[in-house]
Amino acid sequence: MIPSFTEDRSGIEDIKGVLTSSSVTSQFHFANFSSLHDKRQVPMLKRTDIQEGARRPVMPVIHIQSLDELNDPALQLYAGLAQHKLRLPHNSAKTHMIVESEIALRVALARGLKPVSFLLNEKKLQALADCLKALPDEIPVFVIPKELASTLVGYPLTRGIFGAFKRPAPNTPQQILHGARHIAVLEDVVDTTNIGAIFRSAAALNVDGIIAAPSCADPFSRRAIRVSMGNSLCIPHVYAPQEMWPQTLVELLKTEGFTCVALALNKKACPLDAPQLKKYPKLALFFGTEGTGLSSSVIEACDEIVQIPMSAGVDSLNVAAASAVVFWELCR
């Protein structure tokens, strides 16, 4: 299982205010980590302290100015991000995740995630000064020109801002279901962009948690976090163990009072606006893979089969778009 969150989801509604707060980090306490960057061992790195006033905490900044400095061990978390180096096995609780974009970084800090380091350009240094100045000295902030950063991460940069964070501890499907009324269940959704879009819609449209099949893409991957605008860090989620998928998971959902609804093109499917769907107090909404949809075993195990009414000869929507339509209709 991958790490997740089980905090009260009510905090999600407060994120918008946090994103623009000049005191965003004053509400949170960060654990002390051993520095990944021993400044005594790498003397070529130039460190400066930026301070805007006597009452402002000092922010340690390390400027990267040459290709040789890209070999610093502390920067290897950011190397080759286009190759998805950080997509490690789901059962590893000691891995890191990379958060990209200013909004997602502010969400990560607001959620109390534990930062390891930051990598950004000079312009973004000033944009995030309110957050970064509150960090302990053990958290290095690497400032790097755009060209060098692109060389390091392996693709042309447009945002120029990254943070490496510790992944949170994992939880269980039972924890995800506690107190929830609307759950999304994903089978074989392997595209990280779709995962991110689903999480963003889930946060906006009253979904309480997400359970994913073992083969699904990682919601904590760099792209999924960015596409979700940081919401994959907020919505409680977990990977169902392989031995639970799908029959044992469906049985657990039904035991917890959920009606299992399969979204599928099927002759037995009722339309999304069918009146009986509004009567169920708890819904578990199953979405399938981008290509072929839900497997027959999942469809057969569910209580209801539903499809979105279409026009103009279109038979289906992309899974991310379909999820938003379904959440809007059934989770209000």
C-alpha cells in the first residue's frame, strides 16, 4: 500500500485561504531531519542568508552555478524526474515524493508534510519566501538557473519549482471508509494525468476518499500531484492489497453500508440520473481503466451498473471527465 492521509477532510475547504497566506508556515511544525546536504563536504556550493528584517527568520539558500555541482548527492532526488525514478513499490513507506508548482508546494506545507529539500529558480525563491523562511536550517533550498535545472530533471522546465517531501505513513481501506459517504474506487487507471484530474474533481465535488487497485498510477507521483493542484495530497486514499481485489473489497464496502456502483457501458446499465441512485445513503463508485473500462468481475460484483447518457453518437468519456460528471450528479 502507498502512504495516505486520514485527517478530517474538512481541512480541504481551508486550503484556498492557506495558498495566499503570508504566514502559511507559522501554523505548522516540521520534524527535524538529518541534512541530506553536508555543506562541509561540498565547499564549492555558495550559501547565502536572505533576511528581510530583524524579526524575520533566516532562510539558508544554496546557489547551484555549474554542471559539476549537479552531482551533489542531495540533488539526486531531482535527477531524471521524466523517467519516474520515484515511482517505487507501493508498500515502501520510506520513499520520497516530488511536489511541483507553487500551489502544490503550498498545499503540501499546509498539510504538514515533512520537507526534505527545495529546488527552484531565483524568481520562485522570492515568491515562496514567506514559506521558506520558516523552515529549519536542516532543510536546504537549492537555487538553480533554468537551464541547469532542466539538465538535472531531464525535461524543459516551465514552472521552475520543486520540493522533495517524505511520504506519509500508509493506512488501510477500513480507515478510508470510516465516516465516509462517497468513495471512488479505481481499477487499472494507469495514466498519472487522469489520476491527478480525478483527485482534483473528487476534492471539488464531495468525494470522501479513493481506493485504488494495485495496478493504478501513483497519486503521489510528481505529475499527479501537479495536475491535481495538490489535491492528491488532501483526499484520503489507499491501494487495496492484491488479495482484496476485487471480491473482498466489494464485500467490505457492502459490510460498511456502501452500495457499489459500476460505471460501465452495459445493456443492464441505468442512466446516471436514475431516481433510485439518490436513495442510497453511501455510494462506492467504480471507474475502470482508460482503454477497456471495468473488468467483468467488478461489474458482476457491484449492486448497480450506471452509464452517462450521451448524444451526437459519442459512446463514452475519458475516465477523468466521466468521474467529474458522476461526482457532480451523485455526491451532492
